[in-house]
Amino acid sequence: MVREETNDLRARAWTLDERDHAILLSLLEHKVLTTDQIKSLYFRSLRRTQHRLKELRDLGLIASFTPRRGFGEGRPPDCLFLAKAGLSVCAEIRGVRASDLSWIPDEGYRSSQNLAHRLGVNAFFCALIEASRARDGHCLDTWRPEHWVRTRTAEVKPDGFGRYLHPGGDCEFYLEYDRGTEAFGALSTKLEGYLQLAAGWTEEHDLTGFPNLLFIVPEGEREGEVGSALRHAIRRLHVRAPLAKSFPLCVADEGRLSELGILGPVWRHLATDSDRLSLLDLPAQPRDLYRATRCLGRYFTDADAGYRRRVSPVSAMPRFPALPPRHAP
């Protein structure tokens, strides 16, 4: 029986190409992605995305569900997650046992109170991918989820880490997607962790190269609460003025991101209360330190079905909303 199951798995694996492997590995890493988000990562056509995802479902490699929608909202896109057979394929790809991979059974996603939060984080990174396609010299080079970037003792647990390359340099950032549910004390404690990380960045307290900390909040009033929490954390830790002033915490609300676009002037540097900045205006490292070989969202084209691994041409995409409508958890 075990041998038959192994042969069946290998037979199914023969029907998969490099893009299919990438989809399965992305679902392993990010746990849940919507149809639209998988399109941003690997396709140009929504219809083609839906067709291939149906084929992967029919093979038993992935599964899907539709999240709950709020009153008056349209049908949200399906949420895709890795099935047990897909986990086995991922193990084959990585040359490890399936039990060595981090995986949650399907029922863990449907009822997760964290679903809306996870989809919001994913949407931000996918919006950057869409924006980069329409601009020469732009590239989302890196997207790492929380479990990749949290510190060992978990005093700092970003929702994600990104590296966005543009003609002006390399912008690295930690992302915090705040839904306004965290109490003031917890918010201040979270910022203390980042301040302590920044204080230990160099002996001279020089923050050159320290990633920007981007906070997305649901509305403008929450921006003020984040600012108050930052000032409280600075006083509590007795942070020196030069470090406090240079601490790269920037905040933007969802409405502004949706209105002005993911690369619009939406970010306010809380330490100096400066004018709104674009992601492209934030502190960046020299671009030649990082040479992107594979921009996320730029690979795989259906121009020729036999050559899906060819680099996709840059296409002019309509401006993509930064974040989808929030769904009740």
C-alpha cells in the first residue's frame, strides 16, 4: 500500500512544472493565499490562474474555502491552502520528510481568528509586486513571513520582512499590520522590542542599514495611538534623543494606501512628524549590495506553454489597491 501511494505521488509529480512547485512551496510558507494573490505571484491572467488552481485541486495537492464576507460586501476570492498530498510533494522537492515541514491541517485555517490579519499582510506584499511590474528598475526581491524573521526570544515578531529594489536604492523593511485590536500597553511593549533591537544595531547607535519599520493601521486615529505608544516606549527605555529621532518608524492608514497607491506618499515618520513619504523616499541602501536575479511576480509566462520558466515581460498593470476590504475574523 505504501509503495502504491509513493508511485501515485511520483506519477502526479510528473504532471507538475516549476511554477506548480513554486505555488505549493508558497502555500507551505505563507499558509494561506487568495486566488488574486497567487495571480500576482505567478500568473498574468486571472482566468488562467483559476484554471490551473482547479487542476491542482483535482490532483488533491491543494484545497480551498471561501472566507466569510461582511454585510454588503461582494464574494471574496477563494483562500487556497496546502493539502496533505501537496505537503508530500513539497517534501520531495526539498529532499526531506513531510514530518520535518511546518504544516497545519485544513481545519486550522477555516476557523482561524488570524485569517483577516494574514490576508492583509499578504495583500500588502502582493500590491508591491503588482506595482513593480509597471516600473522599470523596480523589483520586490524578498518577502519573508513572520516565522523567518522573528528574534529567538520573540521580543520582535514582525508580520513580514521585505526588500524592495528601485532606482534610488534598496529599501528594506519590517511590516506590522495593525488591525486596531492591540491595547496601548501591548503596543508600547512591541515598540520597546524594536527600540532595543535598534539600540544594539551598532555600538555608536548609528541606524544606517537598519530596516524601516512600517506600521499599517486601519484609520488615521490609530496613527496617533501608535505615536503615543512610541513616545511612551522611548521614555520607559530612556532612549537617547539621537536614536529616538532617527528611529525609522513610519505609519500609514489603509484608506490612504488604497487612495494613493502602494507607492504613493502615504508614510509618516513618527519621530519627526515629517511630510508624507513614498516607500521610494524611505532610507535605502546602495542597490549594488543586492543583485536581484528573480523578482517576485516577474517569472512564468503563458506566451508559450512549453516555456513557462521564461522571464515574463513587464506589463502595464492598473493600480492595485494596497489592501482588500477587511473581513470579519
